[in-house]
Amino acid sequence: MVAISDYEVLEKLYEGRRSLVCRAQNTTMQQSFILKLMQAEYPSLEELGRYRLEYDIINRLETDGVVQAYELIPHQNGLVRVLEDFGGESLQALLQTQRFALVEFLELAIVLTDILGRIHAANVIHKDINPANILLNPQSRQVKLIDFGNSTVLSRANPSTQMCWKGRYLICLLSRPDG
Ligand SMILES: Nc1ncnc2c1ncn2[C@@H]1O[C@H](COP(=O)(O)OP(=O)(O)O)[C@@H](O)[C@H]1O
Ligand SMILES: [Mg+2]
């Protein structure tokens, strides 16, 4: 298992093509966090830039409907993102073992709509809403969104000025008033 200074890895939660996610205990704070690591052994500058941008986007969203990102730690050739652990599990995982009653489904839909409204009010478009990116704590029923890896920020000054990623490349569309 990976070794990251100040953290004791407790369990692996997810391993995908681009990322590895685990639950870890901060040895100083004695508190549980989620670590999201880059899978690439040699991430490109674009990948590193995108990872930093995603961290900045999460930090501009001061809402409890989004999993907080606390720190970016350099690790080997990449970066590790330290995330909030609120005991959430993805809807994708939960739906493997349980079905939601209609009232639970509607409650979830209402909470999600509210979270998305707050994200949009901060000029961020998530662009990847799916059951793997929605977390629910089955006990507290708290709901939070994760994974802003495909998200777009709209500029306040000029809503047509966008930063977005197409595939693995950052495309800055700096549109001028004259088009
Ligand atoms: N803060 C978290 N708490 C609990 N599980 C998480 C957390 N962040 C990620 N995960 C788990 O890891 C999976 C992948 O995380 P995600 O950030 O969506 O990675 P990717 O960018 O590879 O899609 C999620 O579907 C979820 O199961
Ligand atoms: Mg995801």
C-alpha cells in the first residue's frame, strides 16, 4: 500500500484508470481523511495543472454539499489531494446492495438540486453528475458531491469567458466583445 507522510492508510476505497482513493488516518490529528492519488507514474504538466485547478475549484465552493479539499501534497512525481471524510459512500456502491424508497429518492433529488443550485451560483458547472460522484452517509443521510475533474468555471466579468477541459487538454476560451 502507498506510504504518505503524516498519514496511515486504512483502506483502499477505489482504484480506477486515473486515480486511487483511500481512507487514511492523519497521525498528528488522529482524524480520518480521504486521499485521492494520481495513478500515472509520470503525470504530464497538463494532468498536474488540471489536478491543481480542480483543487482550486473545490475551494471556491464554500458549501457543505461539496466534499472539502484541505491540502495538495506532492507525492512521488504527482500530487495527493486530502479530502473530507464524512462517512459517505457513492450512490453507485449503495445501489448495488439496496433500493431507495420513493420518498428517499425524492429527498435525495431535492437535496441534490439545492447543492447544484449553490454550485451554479458560484459559477461552476460540474459536468459529470452520476451515481459514482454523489456520496451519501447512510446514517446521517448527508449528501455531498465529489469529482470536479470535468467541471467548468464561468467568469463573473464575462460569462462567455470559460475555462474548460476537453479530454486531457485545457482550453482557455477568451472570447472578446467583438467575438
Ligand atoms: N471523500 C470521499 N469519501 C468517500 N469515498 C470517496 C470520496 N472521494 C472519492 N470516493 C470514492 O472514490 C470514487 C472515485 O472518486 P472520484 O473523485 O470520483 O475519482 P475519479 O476522478 O477517478 O472518478 C468515488 O466514486 C467514491 O466511491
Ligand atoms: Mg468520479
